[in-house]
Amino acid sequence: MFITELCRLSQQKKLNVGLSQKYSRLGCTFFIGTCLWMTGCGSSEDLPEMVPVTGSVVYAGDPVSTGAVRFVPEDETKGRLAIGDIQSDGTFTMKSFNDQEGVVPGNYRVVIVSEKDDPSAGPQKEGLAAPVKKASLIPNNYASFTTTSLKETIGEGDPEKTVKYELKD
């Protein structure tokens, strides 16, 4: 919308940019094209090979009903961060590249976060916005790249992968 308004104003000569109308239109067209190119208007055919990964998370015998599973590459040159939202039944589907289902082959550490608002934070003072404290629903060691014991390898050419994480204290 801003770009359209800028082009309209420059064409009406209300915005003095020192360019003729012809070059103003060309400049606006170039700017819009550059913005579209930078946001990645490519097709899914441009993406690397990905393996569909689904799974479930269980803690203390019950499905973990909220949170996220993250596959964090162990090597920055191989793999790509993938995230799966945990559903109420404890299942998840991993996604990469702006919600494309699948994980790029590589070696990953698995980070799992499951939190709820902590009611022990007490009432907020009137007129002040206090940060909402969170309480972890699973052991904290699973929530960090450096402390998680969970690892996953996604192989090239794998047709699909199903995983189950049974978390322990």
C-alpha cells in the first residue's frame, strides 16, 4: 500500500523526487519487483529434498497436549530448523520453509517446549503490565539445545519417518 501511494504521489508530481514520470514509474516497478524477489516468491520446486516427519510426545505416561518440537541442526551447513506444533493428543508434524511439511536430511538435536501460564505469579498491579510467568509441563532439560538428550538423524532418500519421544525426569 505504501509503495502504491508513493508511485501515485510521484506521478502526480506532489512528491518532488527529481525524476520524470517515465523514470518514476520505472523506479516504482523496479522497487516492487525487488521486494517480491527478496520475499521469496519461488516455487516449492526450489526447495531441497525434505523427508516427511510425524510423531508424538509422551511424559509420565500421558500425551503432552501443548507446545512445540524443534529439530535444530547440529551442523549449520547441513539441515535446517524444523518446527512441529504439538496437538492436544500429543502428535505433531514437522514443518520447514514457512510451513512446508518435512525436514531437510541431516543430524538434529530435538528440543521440546511445553509450558502453561503460572498462576503462582500472583495478581498484577493495577495499571502495570507484568510479564506472564510460564511453568514447564515437562522437565526443563528438553527445552535447550545444550541440555537435551534427544537426537534425530534424517537420512537422504528416507520416504518418511515416524518418531515417539517418551520423556523422563
